[in-house]
Amino acid sequence: MSEEDTHFAQRLRSWRRLNGIKQVALADMLGVSQAAVSYWENGHDTPSADLMRRIRDLIDRTDCDEILLERVFTERQPGIMALYDLDGVRLLAASRGYRALWPGMSLLQGKSLERHLVNESGELLANAALRRDINSGKLALVSGVSDRHTDIIVDTAVRHEWNTRVRRFGSKTLLSISYDPCPETVPVGITEVKLFTDLR
């Protein structure tokens, strides 16, 4: 089985489970047997070109809907939260609390921040092993304490604890981050890194 086939099998299984779709229901949608879906997910077979296109369209459409929902959900939160696309580290959405605490950073929505990352955020994405775990979908959660995440100084630095949830939506990797101001005496740094295998 090729690496592409393995990736497809994992993506299909993850997408189906995340969306609460049983194998038999997906089989009905596609007009195939439940056994065919099981074979695809276990890497024993691959769908025809036509079925592959239909499956990818279904996954992509659902992923777009999920990303839109994540954006709207984040924007409506009173707490301090943000949603980033890992590609370029682009701010997709900022909560009401985030916009109140960091109004200048909120204006950078859609801009690439990747080359401006510093401190713990810069360290996290510069770490080759962690970046590989992020890109492969293995990384689940990262926590830390920081004063500032970028070298763009538009707002006052605030010492804060942060928790990042890493999730894949098709080809996109999204970072949902919550922030909580904390005393200046709390030391900065990455405090925890959890892979999905650690959560079981």
C-alpha cells in the first residue's frame, strides 16, 4: 500500500468518525457495501476514480462547513479565544474577549503571521519533530505560558496561559487557542505537549 493510500484510509476513517457517520450509512450514500468502506479504511482496497472523487468532494464540503462553524463559534465567545490556519499561521477568527484585550492583533485577521512568530510560538513551529506531528495529525494539544507570540507590537504584552487544540479538516490544520491572563510570576514556556495516543 502506498503512502497516499495509507493517508486516504486514515483520512476517511477520521472524517467518518468525527462526523458520527457509520460505515453502513457512508456505504448507502455511495451505493457500495459496508464491507467496501471497511476495506478502504483498513487499506485493503481503494475506491474507483469516480468514487474517490465523490468521497473527496463529500469530505471537502463537510470540512468547509466545519471550518465556517468553528469561525462563527470562536467569534461569538466572550472569553479570549482565537482560531488560526496553520498554513501561514493566519488568524481566521477572534473572540469578543480577544478583540477587547488585543484590538490591534485582531485587525491582522487573514494575514500570515508565520515569519513574525517569537518566543514559545516561534519555538513550537521551529521544532521539526513537533511540526511533523502537527502536519501528520498526531499532535492533539499544546499548552504554555507567554507574554507575546509575535514581533508585531500593536498591543500591550500580557502574561497569559494558553491551550491549543490542533485539528485537521481535510488538507487544513486549524489551531484553536484559548488564553487566560495570569500573574507575571508564572514562568513562560511550553508546559505540555499531548499526542492523540496520549489521550487514550
